[in-house]
Amino acid sequence: MTKIVYSHSAFSLFHLCNNFYKNVEVFISFSLSRRCNTLLSQPSVGYHSHANLQSLVSSLIFAISSCSSISYCHALHCQVIKSFNYCDGFVGDRLVTAYLKMGCVVDAKQLFDEMPKKDLVSWNSLISGLLKNGCVDNCFDVFHRMKNEMGLPLNEVTFLPMISACTEMGAIDEGKYIHCFVLKLGMLTEVKVVNSLVNLYGKCGYVDAACRLFEGMPVQNLVSWNSMIGIHSQNGLSLEGMEMFNELRRCSYKPDQATIISVYQACEDLGIGKLAEAIHCLILRCGLFMNTIVATGLLNLYAKLGRLYASQNVFNEMFSPDKVAWTAMLASYAVHGHGKDAIELFELMVKEGVAPDHVTFTHLLSACSHSGHVKEGKIFFKIMSEVYGVQPRLDHYSCMVDLLGRSGLLNNAYELIKGMPMEPNSGIWGALLGACRVYGNIELGKEVAERLIALDPSDSRNYIMLSNMYSAAGRWRDASNVRVSMKYRGLIRNQGCSFIEHGNKIHRFVVGDRSHPESEKIYAKLEELIRKIRKVGVLPKTQYVLHDVDEEVKEDMINKHSEKLALAFGLLVINANRPLIITKNLRICGDCHSTAKLASLIEKRTIIIRDAKRFHHFADGLCSCGDYW
């Protein structure tokens, strides 16, 4: 026979829970087994036979495992105290896990402290649960207590959540501390532990340390290779990441979903379209195309590389696209300026029974903004909450301000900002500032720029835009004062550059660049193109040269912009039946935009330019943006 004895703290909790438990109907509604219900009515202190106790334990474990409410969990906790005061540690572990699953961290920690018997499973469960609840700092406190109070050796289940906590926090010093323990205990042969350490070092930017750990592994698995590919891509080493991917294939590993997702990032960074096509073939060969996540990632990749038609093909071939896939396709239309297609896709999405969420509406409003669909954008903003129950967030307000601003409705945009139920962020003010620059509203632009600078004094873009506004208005002294302020704060303007793919290589150009081996031919082609444009009566838009210099100098400066050099190079080397795809790290200027439109007409070529905001598709003298850029 087993005698039940209370601890002092448990006795207090018993009285608290006992009153609660008597009035909780939800406890009965969960229908425990008949045996458990019988035992619940027994006296709180007494003797149970071993068989009765085992039956009660089994019933309680079953009930705790299916626990879905705090009240039910409290009632079960009460019964544990009444019946046997945690004489079976496994029941206590299950209760701790149940509390943590429902986010009751305080209750879980208090219960854990009261448990008289704690084994390795108990400590590991607490650490894992705390991590899942975002209590990363507490994980380290529990880990140190565990080392001091437990006589048992630590195992990999202990270290995995600890390394994960370090990764989440970016706590490299603590991670090294855990690494030392792993090394001391001889656990560097445990593949899961080493993979976690590799991921930790990679996420914290210590790529060399991650590589040394990877190379020192006695056995590497697919997770190891996937981590290394992802680490290189995330740290700006996309070419090395692709080399790791090729090495993985040489080692006869079959890529999985995680492999392909990691490779997508590298492909996007490298910007090589042929590489994306090769990955597409591999996905088909490996039978991964039916994986919705993989297919959606491919759709995104093609769109970001300027190949909207390929994105459409991928989406049309998907067997059963989910909400994420629909939204990804809608986002692709938005960034490429195909507002009408985005609206039609949204209507089809709703018709197919797929409920839109806040992300869907962000891209839908962005599509309206980039295409000048003011009326439609206002309607979608209204029905978003009234029909679909999606409350407007900062991103939605930013899109609406952008939509109104691009259309010249600056006062409407400003009134919308003032009526927002939350504080506007830099994205919202930035959208209005961009519109003020386009429409030359200096006074409002100055006020908005001051708000932006107050929000983020270290963002050079706000100073540059204000300086450019002053320059465009001929207020050279004001522009100079803004640039002096930038210099005083140590801020540097990013250099504009343009990229174009040819011959499995990315060619980079900056303004006035003559470093390319084919510079002479490039400049000759550019001069020929400019002569043709002048011949049809179009003059350079020198107002986009924001320097106080002579008109002749302005024209020479604007003719050497990086976009024009990339365009001339593309006309020289890229086959006439293929589009020219150019990427610009900053926003395209008005003169380069006009030049690309005329070049598409004169040269009879399709030209696609991606700037910092969106894609511009030029064909037959027109741009997909409708000049809303």
C-alpha cells in the first residue's frame, strides 16, 4: 500500500484548486475513463492499492495528453495533488508540457519546482517548452540549474534546444559555451548536434567556423548539406552555395524540399536565368514539382528574375495551388505592374473558395498602386474589412498612400495618414515623400522628410530625396545644406549600378563606366541609339540631372547612366528574339525610362528593367507601368 503525503506548497495549491475544481463543469465534460472518474471522488488523503494507483496514473496521462484548456489542466493538476503528490514523475512531466503547450510558463515553472523527482526527460521537456514559448533567456537559467542539480550526464536532447536558443538569439558567445560542453562530452559524433552547431555559426555570420565543423563531421547527411547551402546563400556567398549544391549531387544525395528552397536564394542573388531553368529541370526529374512549397518557390524565383511568363506557366501547371501560391502569383503580377491581371486573379481566387488574408490584400493594393487603378484600390481597401474581415495594417495604409500619391492626390494621401488608427511608419511617410518629389510639392515634401529623418536619422535615402527635390526646383543652396547634413552624420549615398546577364555571367555597369572589355563598342552603340532617338524629335530630360552645371554637361552626364550602358550592351550581344533583362539597384530616372520606351520601339526589342521598386516591361514604345513608377 502507498501512503499519500502532502508537501507544504502542494497543500496550499490543493486548497486553491479544490474550490476551483468543485465548480468546473468543463472537467467532467472531457469524459475521462470510468475508473478515473471513480477515483476523483475518493478522499484526498488515504491509501490506494498499487493497481488502483496505476490505473489512476494511466487515466490521468491520457487526460493530460488530450488537455485543451487551462481550466481542464488546472483540474487535472488538482487531482494529481489529491491523489499521489507526483509519486510518478512522468505525470508531472506531462503536466509541465501541457502548461507550456498552452503558454502558461509561470504555472509550468512553479509545478516543475515542486516536483520531488526530476530526471533528464523532465529537464529537457522544460527547456524545449520554454524555447517554444520564446523564453530564450530562461532556457539558460534552467540549463545551469540542471548542471548543478543533476547527477546524470547530459544528452543530445538537452543540447539541441539550447543550441536552437542560441541561434534564435544570435548569442554566439553562449553558443561557443555550449559547443565546449559538446566537445568535452565527446558528442561531436552526434550528427544532429553538429548540424545544429553548423546552423548556429552560419546564422551568426561565422561561415568559416561552420565550414570547419562540417568538414570535420565523420558522417554528413542531407540536412548537413542543406544547412551549408543555406548558410552560404544567407551570407552573400551564393556562388559558393551553388558549388556546395553541385558537390551534394556529386555525392549522390537526392535533393529534397529544404535543398531546393536554399538553392532558390542563391539563384535569386546570382540573377542567372539559365540557372533557374536548370533548377526547374532538376525539380521535375526529382519528382518535387507536385510539392506546393517547391512549386511556389519556383514561381517566385522566376518572377524575381523578370520572367513573368515562366511564373504564369508554373502556376498554371500546379495541381492544387494553396493560398500561398495564389498570393505569390498575385504578388508577381503586382511587382511587374500587371494590375488588371492581379485583379482578375484575385476574383478567380475568391471564386475558387480560397479566402484572402492580409498578405493577399497587401499585394492586391500594391498592384493597383503600380498600375494607377485608384478606383479599384479604394474599393478593395474598403471591402477588405467589411467583407473579408481583414483589418487594415501598416502595409495596407502604405499601399494606399502610394496609390493616392502616384496619382497626384497628395492631400488625400496626407489626410489618410492623419486619420490612421496607428502611428505611421517610415514606409508610409516614404511613399508620400516619393510622390511629393514626382509632383514637385516642396513644402509638403520638406515636412514629410523631416518626419522621416526624425524616425530614422541614419537612413541616407531620406536626405537624398529631399536634396533631389530642392535640386529639381533649382534651390541649390537648400540642396547643398541637406548634403552637408548628410556628411556631418557620416552618411554615404549608394552608387547606382545596373546588371545584365550574358554568357552565364552577370555584367555590372556604373555611371560613366569604361571598365568593361567591350567599352568602345558599348559607347558606340549607345551614341547610335541616342542619335536615332534625337532624330524622332525627343530631347534629353536634363531636369533629372540634379547638379548646378551647364545644359551641355547635364546632357553628357545623363547619357552615361548605368541603365543606358547596360541597355547598349544588351542590344549588342543578346539575340533579337530574347528580351533584355536589366536590374538596377536604385530607382530608374525619368530620362532612362523614356530612353528604354523609345529603344523598344526603334530597335523592335522587348526590354525589362527591374529597379528598386518594381519591374518595367517596355515594348512598342510603351511601359507596363503606364508611367506610374
